[in-house]
Amino acid sequence: MQNFQRLRGLLNTKIIPIITLDDPQLAFPLAEALVDAGLNVLEVTFRTAQAEAVMGEMIKVKNAIVGAGTIRSLEQIKKAQTIGCQFLVSPGAPHYLLEAMELTKDIDLLPGVATATEAMTASQRGYQYLKFFPAEAMGGAQTLQALVSPLQDLKFCATGGILPHNISKYIALPNVLNVGGSWMIDKAALNRKDFKYIHQLARDALQMI
């Protein structure tokens, strides 16, 4: 069952940068730029060889709330806890992962769902705040709008295909607490270490909502 006190950082933000980074040397300044711009809840995915080191560097940034994304195994859960991550995000909600979380203390999961059935299954296990993924591929804001009435007690973080041109459609929905995306982490700017530009993109993202 989710502990909303531990998830208060996620519940109080509108945009969560989703970070996939393989260079730990860029981690601290990137996180610093995002946090300084007002995006202090950061999801770092387990999609690169250096993901753990990246998480470790970002946790050092003042006021950063760092979570581990693409959680698929108990091993990753343990690694994230050891590093000091404050929340977990998974692309799906298989029974084995939810069962593992029932034995896990001091950290909470934002499980991914793509259908009403998956959302209801997660809800049965005490999850009221879910990740809707991949959002655009699964019908986007229109699908979430359709879930408002039958699943009134559930709230979502929409991720997957969220961009400046469609963010307002999601944020306007009563069952969407926030969205996750990576558009503000411009790859070219990151390669040239232009953190000032990334800071501006993050500020622009907040202004959209």
C-alpha cells in the first residue's frame, strides 16, 4: 500500500523530468539546473550502465527528490534503496513486483498501468496513485478522460510521449496529478554542457502549466 506521506514530493509537483544518463560527471550539474528551475522531483531510469552512479550524484543536490525509474526487479529495488532514492517508478505492475513492494519498507512505488484492468488490479493492492504509460500510445488524454468516472478514486502521472504541445491536455484532467517527460533535457545542450539552456527549458516547461 502506498504511503502518501513518503510520496508527498511527487504529489506536490506538476512535471517530473525523466532522466536517462550514462555519464555521472554530468549528473550533478544537470540535477542542479533542473532543481534551480523549479523541477526538484527527478526520475532517473535504470536504462544505462551508469544509472546507479548518476542517481548517487543527483541525490547530493540540495532540495532534489530523486527516484529510480524503470524498476523491474527486486535487485533494482534494493539498489535504489542502498543509493538513497526516495521513490520508485516501474513501467508496469506485475504481481511479482507488487508482492516484492509489500515486503519493502521506507520507499514507495509508482506502478505503471496502461488499461483499466491493470489500474483496478493495482488499486486492489492499495495503489491509488499510478503511472499511465505509455500515455500517448495508449490513447493519451482521451483515454484518461474516459477513466475519470469509472475510476474516480485513482490519480495518475502520465508519461510516454508527453511534449510541450500536448502537456496542457493532460494537466487539465481531474485525474492527472502530474506528467513525466524528458523534452527539457535537450541532448545537444547536454553534450555541450549547456546547463543554462536546460535550465531555461525547465523554466519554460513550468510556465506551460
